[in-house]
Amino acid sequence: MPLLSPSRRLRRTPFSDGVEAAGVKAYTVYNHMLLPTVFRSVEEDYHHLKAAVQVWDVACERQVEIRGPDAGRLVQMLTPRDLRGMLPGQCYYVPIVDETGGMLNDPVAVKLAEDRWWISIADSDLLYWVKGLAYGYRLDVLVDEPDISPLAVQGPKAEDLMARVFGDAVRRIRFFRFGHFDFQGRDMVVARSGYSKQGGFEIYVNGTDMGMPLWNALMEAGRDLDVHAGCPNLIERIESGLLSYGNDMTDDNTPHECWLGRFCNTQSAIGCIGRDALLRVAKEGPLQQIRPISIDGAKVGVCDRYWPVTTRQGEQVGRISSAAWSPDFDTNVAIGMVRITHWDAGTELVVQTPQGRRDARVHSAFWN
Amino acid sequence: MPLLSPSRRLRRTPFSDGVEAAGVKAYTVYNHMLLPTVFRSVEEDYHHLKAAVQVWDVACERQVEIRGPDAGRLVQMLTPRDLRGMLPGQCYYVPIVDETGGMLNDPVAVKLAEDRWWISIADSDLLYWVKGLAYGYRLDVLVDEPDISPLAVQGPKAEDLMARVFGDAVRRIRFFRFGHFDFQGRDMVVARSGYSKQGGFEIYVNGTDMGMPLWNALMEAGRDLDVHAGCPNLIERIESGLLSYGNDMTDDNTPHECWLGRFCNTQSAIGCIGRDALLRVAKEGPLQQIRPISIDGAKVGVCDRYWPVTTRQGEQVGRISSAAWSPDFDTNVAIGMVRITHWDAGTELVVQTPQGRRDARVHSAFWN
């Protein structure tokens, strides 16, 4: 693994001191910020995540805050998901598209009030797109990046740990809903959400100064629950089919190609900037689409570039964008984009990995 | 130094194979792309850059291409620099500001034709701001990221090396001008520019497939010139006062705070979005400003967060955002933002470094 040169530009987070004390082994960079990737090892972290509870520094999920009378209109401009039925207190996963229908980000929208939203972003400066639109349309909104840093608590024991710190009321938060909770006198939004399928919460930590006090409180309260510092886990997220913007999709892809059609209501999403571009693909479907793919043989290496997916005869029909060895499913699990002619479950394909040609198979569903 | 987890999201470049073969020791991430930071050591790379010639993979300086009848209007909307006198064939360093006058990027604008520009960006997704404005204003332009990857050739022997590969005509390119040159049948823009003050060129490599052929041709042609793979050098860029977006400035700062007032013509930059916000600061000056600062004592550590700058009495009057030990000037050189009350050359200050309090001094000019 190469070394990463630290600099101010790769921003530390309110939790970085805790992350370092916990022995972080590697980082990635996400929204110009440090995101831990490994603590003990990717596989040890994976087993622990599925068995216990972890605290994740995901401050890099920066917020785009949109306030003002036109806030709702602006958020609907961003996405083909129909937001009319969305209530304050709800979180929606919203594909964000440009005027061509290309994905610009795949964040979670947090509706704080009719006139106040947070967009909890994946790795691109969505702030710039939102500010550009707000300015160009002369909308009556304020758009900025507030001092809010998400901290995730994930794993089967997450609820127990959270209840110890925030009280039993957290147990009543439903999936993709949030509530307001007090921590040391500061109001914090706590949502039942997170970038794993092991259950858990995301705390929108309100103020850099509250980062380490909350980190320490969670670590202290969870000692007998075997709480550990953790991070989004490559293996678990692939098993669970959690896509990664920049890895599995770019602005070349429509939401439908990304298998995110279920989050689109293109017909009724009046005002969505990409609506015209997406109407046809929403009706007729895309020509290529994300698929779960298993890759035979021993553990594959790091997928740091697209791996070509071909037929047995060598015709390219897709690409792999994420891959990892899954101990629980005893195979290499992968996320690929595959052409319509070869995307049916059970289709036998070949992947050109750094370890050579490997047989591979399209699955009907992700593993978790 | 921490480890960096590779992934597709941290894009490789057309030159990555060459960079790896040359023994790159560390990277940073810049515009979602790998940017080498060290080959032999930062200090060895520094001495070599000043004595010989280096080839730099700066593909991460992605291009925002703007084409169409409204291209010129759109570029002027982005910047308080007056572009009316700019001719095709010129490059301008252009501060980019939002409606509050806050810096969004500090790229080089390359005017290819009246209706075609490249904006060669620093580390932020300026594409999103430009696309948002173009869409909001219904401008008659196409905006995208083309397959163009800059490769820099920097150092005192850069011109000799470039002449061997592109012919003697490169010697006639003036500073911040460019010409079109052929390499293996492909047209390439070659500018006399680059992120060092050692002289040199940037080749806007046209097509990923041309990356390694050109890299290899330069390495081959420069053997007796002691050509090496290199990269923007932390020490040299601080000595030279070359600012780094995200390190030395953010969207909180105006160009005037960044000592970039000489690149602003706020009065005459009609159409610039931040013009109203900047008129007063352009006339009256800012309340804090970037300054060259020397820090006494032994070599300081890595500046990965702001270091407070105080008076001897402990009052905070600024911050350091970049710092390094300079072998040639036998002191720690640094870039700081200092309040008007304490920014005069010769002012004695104190910097809180990770190695403790250090005496420091404001300088009138950068070192190179």
C-alpha cells in the first residue's frame, strides 16, 4: 500500500485524535477529508462489525445545508426522486443528476424542516452544483457547509450502545428517520442509517468541539459490548450492495444504470433538472446496469481500476469496479456494470483481474 | 506517514505506470486522482528540481472545458480578473469566486479560441459550479471534463529536454503562452507554465493512450540531462510563494486575503459573479492577508492542520497553513494568513508548532 502525505488540504476531522489513538492503519481521502479504511485488518474489522458494534468517523460525509423559502424547490431540482410526500424527520437516499441524467452524487437528504435540509454527501463537491443552481435561478436560499460531522455507530449491538449514551428513546427511531437528542447540552440529529447492513445510527455531531467528548463517551459506554473504532468496510459494503460514488458510478451513469431506479419517480419528479433526459431510460430501461458478481478462485487483489468483464470468447460486456474476498460467503464478491445482453442472473462471464482471467457469475441479488 | 488505501475512486492517471516504475514513495489525492508527492525524498527531489529537469504527473489538474458562443461570458462570470484583453494562445491565472467573493478554486484559464476554453483546476470540483451556472443561466455552452492530462516538465534544463521531444519551436513559447505541437501524430497544447519557479512547461496530453508514450519519450530523451520523475515540491513551492487551494486558502477567503489582488480587476470585471461582494475589499483592502513567514529553530514537522500564529503575549493574529525546512535558505519557510495589525514585514511573531512555540518573522517577499 502506498503512503499518504499529510497536509492541511486533506482535512482532519473532529474525531481524528480518537481515530489515531485507536490505531488506524490506513486512510482514503473523501470530500477533501481523511476517512479511515483499516483498523486491525479489513477482515478482522469485517468480522467484528458483524458481531459487535463500531464507532465510525464518517465526518467526510459533509453536509450541504439548504435553508430558506425555496429550499424544497431546490432539493427537488436535484433529484428524480419525488419528494412531495417527504416529512420533516425523514431521510431519503436521493440520486442527484445533472441535466443529462448523469449522477453527480448519491447522498442522503435529511429534511429538518420544510425550509431546512441537509444533503449528506458522497465524494464530490455537490456544494458547488447546488450553489451554482441557487445563484443561477436566483433562489431564495442559503447554501453552505455547516460544522456538522457525522459519526456512525454500526453493528448488531449499536442500539444498545446508543441507548446508553442517548437514552432509550433512540430505540424508537425507525429506519431512515431521525430525532433530536441532547448530548452534554448540545442538540444533535440522530438517524437510524449508515453505510452498512448491520444496523445502526448516524449522529450528526453538532460542532467540532463535541467530536472527542462524544467519541470518548461512546467508547467508554461500550466497553463491555466490545466496541471498537471502525470504518466503512469494503467487504461488507460489497456483500450488501452499497454502491460507492466514484468507484461504482460516475457522472457518465444514470441512476437506472446504477440499479437505483427504485429511488426514482421520474414521471412525477416535476422540477428535477435531469427529468427530460431520464424519462426515456426510466420507461425503457438502461442498456447496462450494476450487478452483483462473484469471481471464482482465490482472493483477488485490490480493485484500483476497472477490471474488464468479458464473455468466454473475449468480448467485453462490462467492468468490475469494486471487489473483495468474502470470508462469510467463501467467494470473491464484486460490483460490476454489465451490458443488457449478459446481465441475467446465472450468466457465466470472465473477469480480467491482476491475478489473471477468472470465471465469474452474475447474481440476482447482493449477498447480505 | 499513514498508508493510503487504493480504490478506483482515487483515479490513476495516464502516467501512473511510469510514476510507479520510477519508485514513487508517497501520494496525495487531488481532484479524486493520485498526485505523487515524493520520489527520492522531499529534500533530494528539491535539490534535483533546482539543478536539472523533472517530469511531473499532474494529470490531477483536470480540465473544465467550456465550448460555445457563451463561453467567454461564462468564464468572465467566474473571475474578478478582466479577461477582455486576453487572446487565444494565452494562459491566465484566475481566482474563481462565488457570489460572496469566496475563493472556489485558483486555476489557470487556457484560451484555446474565442469560444473554447480550458480551466486547469486546483483541488475542488469546479466543474459542478460551472455546470450549475451554465444551466441556471441557460447559457449556450457545453461544459465537461475532457480526456486531457497535464504533464509538467520543470527545472532549469526543461527547455532543452522539451526541444529534443517537440523541436526548437518550444523555445519560443513565452511565459503563460501556449502553442500547438505534434507528438506522434497527435496535436498537443504546450504552455510555458507550471507549479514551480524553476522554469518549464506543461503539456496538455491529449488522450490517455498518449500518456506513457510521451512519458517514456521524455525520460529517454533526457537521460544525459539527469531527468527524473518528480512532482510539485513542498519546499520549493513555499519558497516560491505558490499557494495551494485547500491548504492556504478556502472558500472563506477572498482573493485579496490571498494576496491575489494583482490578478483582480474588480472594477472592470463586468459580469463577474463576486464583483459586488469584492468591490469594497478591492478598494479598502482586506483585514488579513497571506504572508511569507520564517520560523526559527530546527526543522518543523508536517503542517497537516493550521498552526496558530500569536503575538509574544499570546494573542492569536493568524495561522500557518504550509511549512517546510528550506535547505537553501537555512530556515523554516512558511505561508501564513496574518491580521492587518501584525502583517508588516519584520513583525516578530510566535508560531505554535507541534514541536512547541517558535519565534517567527513576517517577510516582505517569498524567497524565490
